[in-house]
Amino acid sequence: MIKITFPDGKVREYPKGTTSMEVAKSISEGLARNVLAAKVNGVVWDSSRGIHDDVTLELLTWDATEGKSTFWHSSAHLMAEALEALYPGIQFGIGPPIENGFYYDVDLGEGTLSSDDFKKIEDKMLELAKAGNQYIRKEVSKKDAISYFGEKGDKYKLDLLKDLEDGTITFYTQGNFTDLCRGPHIPDTGSIKAVKLMNIAGAYWRGDEKSKQLTRIYGITFPKQKELTDYLTLLEEAKKRDHRKLGKELELFTFSEKVGMGLPLWLPKGAQLRERLESFLKKAQLKAGYLPVVTPHIGHKDLYVTSGHYEKYGADSFQPIRTPAEGEEFFLKPMNCPHHCEIYKSKPHSYKELPIRYAEFGTVYRYEQSGELHGLTRVRGFTQDDAHLFCRPDQVKEEFMKVIDLVLYVFRALDFPEFTAQISLRDPENKSKYIGSDENWEKAERAIIEAAAEKGLKTVVETGEAAFYGPKLDFMVKDALGRKWQLGTIQVDYNLPERFELEYTGADNQKHRPVMIHRAPFGSLERFIAVLIEHCAGNFPLWLSPEQVIILAISDKFNDYAKNVSELLKNSDIRAFVDERDEKIGRKIRDAEVRKVPYMLVVGEKEVESNSVSVRRHGQGDLGSMSLDQFQKHLNDEVMLALNQK
RNA sequence: GCCGAUGUAGCUCAGUUGGCCAGAGCUACUGAUUUGUAAUCAGUGGGUCGGGGGUUCGAAUCCCUCCAUCGGCUCCA
């Protein structure tokens, strides 16, 4: 007998070799029907595998993340089976589950595939699913595996096999399809009830641009039809929040082919939003001891030769601008730090001055590949809320903590969504890739980890993801459609102080090299605003809203009173406007609601007589009548509540 | 840059077995209406159907090419 411990701590005894499915059945038939896989001692297994030792066991159903991913992984196999049936001779790359669904990379040879073919494939998948074929696991020797795929002519699988060790190789078969696969899988195809292929894309084999490009087919499946319908509805809703759509509707920004792709044009309302964000952060930075600096949009080639960016990125940058007479080369600045280094060098520094924090909203230009551009999140010209901190090695941790505080303050004031702090460390196997001493790296990495832990951040550590010049901490958030973007970033840099030969005089009267920290709480204003728009669905917090209050007169007889109210509000720095159109009040309200103006003030005879306003809040409706003073206090309270939380 | 899809008025979209002067709603403009919490009525304007080339008696519709956009891949100082 073996002892099985369940997540609730209960322990039960079973005969040796019992499968998780049998365990599930012993608990209830209903549970057994829903079991997709099992977590045995923390590792996900097929529910049909026998258990031979004392273990902890968690039965995975659709509600568990790993249950879903097992389900989708098995669905990828099902799609492969359908594809092989429909397109004989097709070759397969890899087919993993992803956050929402799965994909499979295939090589169609001479053939092509488009979304017009989806219906056919979906139908085939459903047909095969109905058969309820079991997923059968089989351990195979490397030799047998190679001969199987060799015979089949599946060169990608053979390529994968090269890196696998004999004795660890398993096949999974369902119906007529056998795949090289580590597993695990769900019991059988019968639980796959709803299938939707989402899109098709090119993907390089093994992610290498030089390898052959395969066709990647994305799909998603569910155990119930209704869940698919709900998912599609959710996607539709998410599309409504897309910043590209809202940016156009709310007149925040636009693009022009004539100006150039990836170069956003900020419309008046968007520009005001930016200005509010800028002044908000500038104020916070001033309080935190930052010193403003301003640098030009171009820089001499020598600057980037010194910084090393010319060597690394020169060929992939916008090409240099030349002076007509001397032929000197200038680059559009791709980053602000080299300029800031030169500012640091403009005079000698004492250890007593450090840290020095130079801040600038610097607009930079980078050549991004044309297929990469994406709304405001990926552009060719953008403004970083950049700052460079020059400090002593022993100050790194404290500075990190302070920057984290600043980032958290920003996120909190904006009621910002869930984010993950990603700590990127160097690859310990490959230390020669990185610049800077071992000692400094260790100190900095430890400082980042400790600082993040002390601030209670939800962190993910990525080993080997550090830049060559230093470790970093990035704040990652998701957009409406679930795509991940990096916003805020804090990076330690040992490279630039070295290259620019930055120094300070220590207490020992010797020259020392400062550590540089790059940091940007927003990351870039463009990307930050994009994510902000999607997060709040265009309903900006009152303090950011480009139009805070709109005054709607019942008829144009009351426009004078409306204008009077608007003037009074403007005198208190409230962004107030009057809708003077000759329209009915219902129409004016509708238009203001659509424009997502936070407050609407309805004024007519009643209000003129009692010297008041009727307040309507966007999305909430009528709040009743107030005096103008009361209303202003109401606005002020709302703004203070958002900005003053600490 | 690569794979696939898309491109019709300022916006959202109809319109292809190739066929008279290419349509609707909203917006804009003009007029009427003087209105109480999500769309008042009428009229007018607006498109070399993404650009270029080709096939054809005839192209928004078929073909080629370029550009841009969308979904991915690769990249992202």
C-alpha cells in the first residue's frame, strides 16, 4: 500500500500502482469525469500513470491552470491529427499550450493555408474528438524514435530528437496520430467539445530568423460550447478597449503616412493628457531629489562611438545626418544616457554629492522593423521619462528602493492594473558576456533582489535576461488583449561609467567610478498611455481627463449662464467646456457620455434661478443639484483622493 | 525584415459570376426647432474605391507590383 496526501492534508491509502484516475473514481464519479491530469509530487502527470510511492497528489480539472494547459496541449495534438488527415505529408514542428489556447508549427511544403481553411480543420477536429480516442503514452528508445520519424520524413522531429537523451523519450498516440512528446495529456479526446482556430502566422523554426519559416496555427478549445462563446465575447469586449480604437474615437492621437509610420501625432486632447502625466511625475521627482536637465535631439557620432551604441546598433539605426560643409555625422538620439554622462562630466564630483539624479523627458528615435510597429506601444519616436542616477556602489540598493517607491506611487495614483516585477540577472554559465566586475554584479543583483523583496513586489526572476551592462528590474503589464508590455524599468549600468570614464573623488582622495542606474517609471509616455487607455477603457481619472467638465444648457437661452459657470471653473484650473450647440439636452448628454467626459453640468431655468448646477457623472447618471462651490469641492475631493494616497 | 490577411467618403460599413453617372448611417455645412438627463426634423456637400501598372469593349470587382494597416515570428540600447 502507498500513502497519498491530498491538498487539504488528508491522507488515504491505496494499492501500489493505483492511477490518479482510479483515485479520482474512489472519491467520486463526477470528479473522475472532470479530471484532466494530476500533479504528483508537484509534477504534472497523465492521470492514467500508476503511482508506486507515497506522494502528494492534486487532481487537476479545467479550473486549474495546469489542467487547462494539459487540455490545450492535448488539443494541439488533436489539431495535428486533423491536419495530417487533411494534408498528407505535412511536417510538424512544435505544438505547445499557451496562455490562451495552443498552437502548432507546421511545414506544408509547397502548399499554403489560410483562415478560409479553418472551418474544415475545426470540423475534422470535432469529428476526431467525438471518437474519444485515448492519449496513449509509450516510452521509446532514441533509436526507435529516430527510425519512426526518419521513415515518416519528419525532419523537425528528428532535429528535436538530436537534443534528447536516450531513456527519456516518450511518444503519445491518439487515433492515427503519434507525436514525440513529453506529455502529459488528458485521458481522451472526448472532453474537447468546442474548437476555434484563431489565426495563422509565420514562425521561424526554433525562433531563429535564419531558419525556415513554418506556418503557425493558433487555436483554442473548451470542454463546453458555452465557454467558447463566453471567451469570444470577452475578446470582443477587449477589442473595444484597444487603445488604437479609443485613441481615434477620443481624439487623442493619430498617425499619418506622410509624416511616417510609427511616428505618433498627438492631438490636443492627447497632448493635454501627456502634459498632465508629465507634470505629475515631474512634481514627484522634484520631491525625490531629481535634477532636471535638457539635451538636444541629435548627438555627434563620437558620442555613440564612446557609448558603444554605434558599434552595436549603428547599422540598424536611422542613418546619420551630415553637416553640409564639414561632413560631420550626427545621429538622432536613440537614448538619453550618453548625453547625461557628458553632463556628469562637466565638472568634478565628490562622494559627498552622490547620488546625483539627472531627469529628462527625452524624446528618442529608434529604427524599428516595419512589421514591428504597433499603435502607441511600439513606435519609432517616443518620449522616455528618463533619469540617470550616479551613485556609489554602496548606494545602489537604497536608490533602487527609492525608485521602486516612485514607480509604486505612480501606479497607485493611476489605480494601475496588476503588474509583475521581472528581475533580469546574468547567466552564471556565461559570465564573459557581461561587462563589470564579478563583485559589483553580485552586489547589484543582491541589491535588486533584496530591494524588490523588501518592497513586497510580486517578482519573477529571469536568469540570463540581464543586459550586457547590468542587471535590471522591469515592470511588466498586460494590455486589453493580454499582450505583455514592459513599462517601468530600473537598470544598473557598469558599462557607460567605464566608457565615459566617469569619476568621483572618494573620502580617500582617490578617484572612483560611480555606478549608473537608468530608470523610467512610465517607460515611455507613448506606451504608458496606451496601456492606461486600455486599463481604464478611456475613462481617465478626473485629474488626467483632458475634458473634466462639460456644461450643457437646456436651450441656448441659458448659454450665457453656462459660459459664466465655465469661466468660474476655469479660474480654478478646472478644464471646463460648454456645449453650445443647438441640440436637445438628451443629445448633448449622449455625446458627452460617448466622449467619456467625467462630469456634465445641466443648466436651465431652475439652475439659473437658484444659482446652481445639476451634476451628472459619466457612467453613473444624475447626482442632483449643487451650488458651484459644492461642486468644486466635490471635484477637488476626487482628485485629492487619487493623488494623495501614499 | 519574414509569413498570412486586409485597404471603398472625416468615421463605421454595404457593394465582386467584371456592365448604365459607386451606396447607407454618423460627422461637416445650411435651415427649421427652444428643448430637463444617452441620438429633433429637413436639405446640401463630400470618394481618381490605398498608389502605380496590366488583362478587357468595359475593372472597386481579375492579375502583377509598391505602400500602409491588422494578427503573429524575429528584434527591441
